[in-house]
Amino acid sequence: MSRGPTIITQKPITPEVLTEALATEAGYLELLTNPAIEFDDYQRDFLESNDRFQIWLKGRQLGFSFVSAARALARSQNLDDYTCIIASYKLDDSKEKIRYAKQLYDSLPDNYKKRKLVDNTTSLEFISRSGRESTGTRIIAQGKGPIRGKGGKFVDVILDEFAFFGIWDGPVYTSTVPIFTRVQHGSLTIISTPLGKAGKFYEIWDGVRKYKSYKRRTIYWWDFSLLCKDVPRARREALSMHTLQRVEEFGTEQLHELFNALDLESFQQEFECAFIDDSTSYFPLQMVYECVMNDEAPEGEQSEQDRLMASGFQELRNKTIGRLGGGYDVGRRKDASELMTLDETETAKIMRLMASYKQSDFDLQERELNRFMEISKPVRFCIDETGLGMNMAENLRKKYGGQVEPISFTNANKESMAIALHKDFEKGRGGILIPNDRDLISQIVAIKRDVTATGAFRYSVERNEKHHGDKFWGLALADWALEVKRSSVIMESAKTSYEDILQEDYYDGFF
């Protein structure tokens, strides 16, 4: 098995150059890796940051997973008696950091790296240069459980995407801070994209007086050379612009694709570090987190989420113990279509399966829904028949009769579904259980209830919406499929013909 490429550096390595380079994490990696890594300046700052308490507010896709792994790997090679613990809101995300660290390790020349002692999906351990295991170094990945750090000379703890730890953020933070009373050197690094004005991450970020020991850094999309055409000028001018203006002025093609895939408010949160006040949300973040499955488990055991969720239609059938309801929101334009299921048990409605169909043609989607109906056998299946979903809904209705219920997304119908789902979330874990899925939670919290000019309520993701919360409405449809008392609400059928929806401007102003 290959141990990685041979390292060929482009500049002569004199003892002086090597000593100077190895003195910094960025220099160590940039000099020795092949192909040579080039870090952006904010990534270099992160690599070399030594503040004992630091918090980084950042946009998505800015390379923080990679530089977190890179810093841990560089320090594990340059220091002895060093431990880095990386905790993410999902264990799989932490494991990804281990994979990055392994890739970097394999790209280093043998003369400049330590011998591995342990190599698995959740840890890397190295023998010290003296050969003593007691002063070895290690990188440990874990989920959002309590941090059990050991004393030592150097300890780093990274809490990655901390805003998404949900109800576990307090216990994790409380278990982490005492570690630094027992070590000589080290840092607690908290990193996250924002998720509303709630939770421990926002409390620490906003609490400048209470948490005055923290060094604070904000990294926007325009700090990243892959997303911004002119970083120096954008740093001077972007903050005084509106989002639309700075995207047009400074965004690369990749940034424009990301912008066009999100509604304005979501883009501002995900890439421009905006804390969206969830007090305007119909589903406040704290209420949603009370209904999230635990996806952590002791080594060798199944987590609650793994035990409850299914990975396919047959497993869904096997795990269903009550009445199974299905919901299908048909994606518009570039949106994904979303299949959601809820199993109504004696204790709660449990989400058993969620599946996304991104840029899939309608024939493929219809075949998948037929498989779902035949194998999983829901008692009722509600499908969005508005617009592009009309033909698919008609076909399924003809084949499965009353088992399939096409739903038109009028304001009245959306209100009925949103209210019914809200009642389940109000009950906490006794009402509904959903997986710890970042996009699902974000879409639920993004739902706003506004009053229209006529005095009616309007439920939407955002006033400038470019998608309509596919996962949320798929869940709302699945929940509605289990509702039995609907005599007081008439679910309206669409009056539009299938030919009408093919008109290019059909959706303009629809919702």
C-alpha cells in the first residue's frame, strides 16, 4: 500500500531555512507537503494561534475542518506530550478531521515525522522522538459528549460547529474548561457557523464582558480566495454593502452558485456570519432541539439515532412499529425533492427515514416512490401536487387510490400542516423525534409566520425565498398523513392544469 507521494520541495533546505520553517505550523506544512499547501492568511493565523481561549465565528466551506486537522497534525509532530481533542456535533465530522490528518501525515517525508503507534478512525497516536510512549502525542476525535481530557504539557481542545451541539452544548463546555487548570500549555478553540441568537456559542460570542478571556475572530466568505475575487479590497468595502451588492462585486462563480442555491436569510447566516433572531421563527431553536435524537453512543453500542432510523425501504418496514406516514415535497428548479416518514408509536411520532433526490428526473423519482409504497407500506402518503408535482401525484393517486393524498400548497393548507406539526414539537420528545441533521433543523427553525395584508397567516422560509424549505414541508406532509381528524379543514386541490406549470413564469410570486 502506498505511503504517499515523495516530497520534492522547490527551495533548498538549509539548516537555517528548515529551523525557521519548523518553528511554525504553517511553515512546517507548506515546506514539506507535496503538492505544496498554500494557506490563506486567516488559515495561517488559525494554525499559529496560541491564545488559551479563542472563538471563531465563520462562514461555511472556508476550510476550517482542514486547518483544524492540519494544526493538530503539525503540533503532534513538533511537540512531545501533546494531545488534541476534536469534538464535533456529529462523530462522523470529527472522524473526517482524522482522515485529513492522515492524508497530511502520509504526504510528509519520513525523516520529518514521528512513527505511528495507533491509527484508527477516531485517533492517531505517535511515539515521541525519544521513543518513550509516555510522552507521545495524539489526535482524538469524538462527538458532542463530555470532554475527558488528561493532564499533560500541551493540550488543545477544538469544539467544531459548536452552535449545532444543541442541548449538549452546556454539558460539553462545562466538562472542557476544567481541563485547562491541569495543563501547562494549550487552548480551547471554539469554531462555528451561527445558528440563531441562542445556545452556548452565541452566549460566549456575544458575552464580551462575561467571557472576556476569549480572543474573537470573524471570517466571512470574502476572506477566502476561492470565493472572493479581490480579498484585500473586499475586506475594506464589503461590510458597508448590502449582500446582493457584495456578491455581485466580489463573488467568484463558485460563490454565485452557493448564493443562488439559498434564500437570502440563509445565505447571510451560512456565509456572512449573521445571527438570525429565531424569536421570529414559528419553531424556535430550543423547542426543536428538545425533539432531536441522541446520535452519540458508547464505543461498540448503537446510538438512539442509529437504533431508530432506517437506511432503506425494507429496513424502514422492519423498524416501523406503529402507523407509518409519508410525505414528499417536490423540489422546484434546483431544489431537492424530499421524502420524509414518521412512525406514529405509543410514545411519539418517530422519523424513521429521510431521503433527498437532488436534480433527479421525475421518472426516477416516481419509480422510487413506487418502491416506497410497495415495500414500506405507509397507511397514508401525502405528496405536494403544486406545480411540477402534479403529474407524479396524479399517477400515484391512480395506482394507490386513497392511500395517496395529493396536497396543494395553498396558504390555508400550509397553515393547517404547520400548526399540526407545531403541536407535536410543543410536546417535546413525547410528541416527535427527529434526527440530528443540520439542514433539517436549520430549515425547521427558518420557518416564519407572517401576517398578510388580509390578516391571514403566511408560512414561508423567507420573503426573498429561492427555495421553500423542502425538508420542513416534507416533514409537515408526513405529519399530516397521520392526522385523522380533518373534518374542520378542507385540503384544497390544485386547479392548475399540468400544461400551465410548464410556463416559465408560473412560479413567479406563487408563494
